[in-house]
Amino acid sequence: MVSPIRFGTATPRGRPSATIAVRFLPGVVLNGRRIGERDRVVHLVPAPAGTVPPDRLQAFCGQSFAPGQAEIVGVGRGMPCVVCLAAAPPADA
Ligand SMILES: [Zn+2]
């Protein structure tokens, strides 16, 4: 299994940052409703520390992802969550 941070955002110098970009997988059901494409905005999540996956991922905007609900998104892909963009620390922080 590949570490999620490998697919995380990168700083201008190419170093991995402490933030990863994720979005809901297609077909996830939330609150009894199957999500649509407009629900699949790309959220920013603090990279989990250590090697044990967390129970849930929590985005800077408050969106939470249970195991099996999220996919890691490459830099520049998908529509960004503007709340996450405003709330996430700068890449060099
Ligand atoms: Zn967000």
C-alpha cells in the first residue's frame, strides 16, 4: 500500500506538504442520498500522522470522511472546496 502523502499536494519546491486533497468516491451514500458530481468537490485534509490510518479524515472545512468514502486527488484535479482553501494553512507553514 502506498502512503497517502505520496499523492498529497506539493510545495513549489516539490516537497510533500502536510495536507492531502481528497473527495468522495462516486456512488457514496450520505444521509440516505447517493451523492452527485457537485458533492465531489476536492477537500483539503491534514495528512494523518504515523502509519496507522485514522478512523475518519476531517477536512479543514469540517467535512468528514469514513473509511471507503474518499479518494485521494492529484494536484490541480477537480473543483476545490473554497472553505478548505480559505481555512487550510499555507503550503510552507
Ligand atoms: Zn472542504
